[in-house]
Amino acid sequence: MVTRSRLRGDQIPIKPVSARWIMSQPSFELGVADVRAGRGSHRDCDLWDTGQWNYERGRAFTPPA
């Protein structure tokens, strides 16, 4: 459901980061390792407070094994 605030374009606070910073994060490396090993998504990554986006970026960055 689209809320009224989303219609106005409000977003959560963001900060710019570099590709180097993203790729140096342990969660990014875990995403890469999971794809290279042929594993599916980490079973509890949707519960992580931080790192979920970088994990998904790592999975998307890596071609399948």
C-alpha cells in the first residue's frame, strides 16, 4: 500500500557511499561467496539490521557459479 508520505516523495535518511566502501563490507563478501558456492540467499538476511543491501549487492554482482 502506498502511504501519503510516499506519494510526496519522502524517503528515509540516506548518505552517499562509494563502490569501494560497499565492496569492502563483510556482508557484500558473504553475498559473493554464497553465489560462488552455489548457495541460495542466506536464510535470515531479511532480519539483519544492517548489511542486507550490501549482501544483495554482492549476490547481484557475482555471476552464477
